[in-house]
Amino acid sequence: MPIELEFEKPILELEKKIAELRHFTHKEKIDLSNEISDLNERLEKLRKEVFNNLTAWQRVQISRHPERPYTIDYIKILMKDFIEIHGDRHFQDDKALISGLARIDGREVMVIGHQKGKDTKENLERNFGCAHPEGYRKAMRVMRMAEKFKLPIISFIDTPGAYPGVGAEERGQAEAIAYNLREMTGISVPIIVFVIGEGGSGGALGIGVGDKIFVLENAYYSVISPEGCAAILWKDRKKAMEAAMCLKLTAKDLVGLGLIDGIIPEPLGGAHRDSSKTAQGIRKAINESLDELLKLSPQELLNSRYKRYRNIGIYKE
């Protein structure tokens, strides 16, 4: 049974009614094709009305949908010969952040990405996609490997934030993220970043410095989660809806601010409605970006990346 978001209830109710009519038609051998056709037209119209006019908070809700495709799902759809690389060579392997070698359309790449779980057991194992310091150190280890073997890096962001636990802080969470931010600016191979779900704070930025950055239509990218922002500004997490609007965290907002390079379209209802279709948008962005970036020399690439980040925040009065 589909998981309901509050604003989706009218759509799901209509889908359920259509399914019941089809079952009744099949069982009783009664022709209700006209009625079903009318309901399908109503359903399509309702979907467009709802999903073409989503608020920032509703997009945040879709970005967190438990059926939404995660990093491993996109790797399976888009890539071949994936070989996972484990461990940071200092402490342990962090299952909230995966990495490895793969091929996409004949090109060898290095892949890194946050990974959430599909159920409670896996979410506990993956720490709900909240990486520890060893996750970010593992990511940097494989990025250095990519640089050594001249492999482009594909980064998938999907985290509410880095893990804020005592153990993570003791092992240098802030330092690990800050180190990655600095070092990624000097990695001399193309880095293409995709925000596929949640893009929360430093936890996202720790693998988010890139030459091209794309955000899925119903993903978000922000300095803080709406709930965290509401708790700080209004001392009330229930004001998350208002915070989401103020944070300008949607893909459309980010394009308007010049912070990202493009939006990857999703099917009506979200990426979980058709993960293969969503993946093809990612494939197109990867190939077009690599066609452009691989023409640059390492120094041209680094100069372009430097200018990109120096221009963020520039404004005219």
C-alpha cells in the first residue's frame, strides 16, 4: 500500500477507487470502461494541480519519502561493474556513506554517496544516511584514488546532516568535513554532484564541492533542515513549513540564486513513482557534464572551480 503524504491523500483515494472499479469489472464481467476513463482523466488533472504547485515544505516531504530511490538504486540503474570500497584506513567503515568504482556508458568513474535504509533495520545500520567522520575520510580517500587514476567523481547527496553524536564529535566530525571542503577544491579531476533527496548542512557539503551541481526537482539543499531552522528562530519546530519557505531551499530557488547548474526533472509525484525515468535525467546530466569537463586541462578545471566558488555571494546593490 502506498505511503501517504497529507497533501497526496485526494490523489491516493482516487487511485484506490479506480483500482477497485477495475477489480470489480474483472470479477463481475461488467463494462465500466467509460467510468474508469472519466476517473483517470480526473486523476491526471488532480495530479497536475497538486504536483505543479507544491510548496517548499511539500517538496521537503517528498525528498524524505521512504520509497524514494537512494544512491545504491541509482548505481544499479545507471552503472555497471560497481565495486564498493570500504573503510577510511583510520577507524572503520561507515555504512552511511558508500563509495566505489563503476562504469557508466563505457566511462570509468568513482562514485560516492550517502545511503539511507529501506526499512528500520537497514536505517539503523546506515544511521539514516547521517555519516560519521570516518565516512567523510573514506570519501576523501577514494577521491584521492580517483585523482591518481584520473577518474571523474560522481557524488550523490542524500542526508539530513552529518551525525552529531558524542563519538562522532570526539573523532573530529567538524574537522573531517572542513578538510574535505578544502581538499575537494584541489582535486584535479571532474566532480559532478547530485542532490537526490535531502541536502542538509555540512553533512551534504562534505561531499558537495563540485564543478557541476544538480538538484532533483523534489530534493532540497540547505544550510539547515526546516525543523532545525524553526527551532532556532522561533523556538518551535512546528514552524518548519514557514522555515522551508524562508530558506529558499528548493531546486528552483537554488537555480535562481545561481548556486546550482540545473534541475533534474522527476515524474509527477516524485522520483519514487518512476526511478528509471528519473535516473535517465541523471545519466544525461553526467554525460553532458563529462563531455564538457574532460576537455579541460587539470589546471583549467581547478581555475574554473575556484572562480565558481569565489562568485557565490556576490551581489549588486
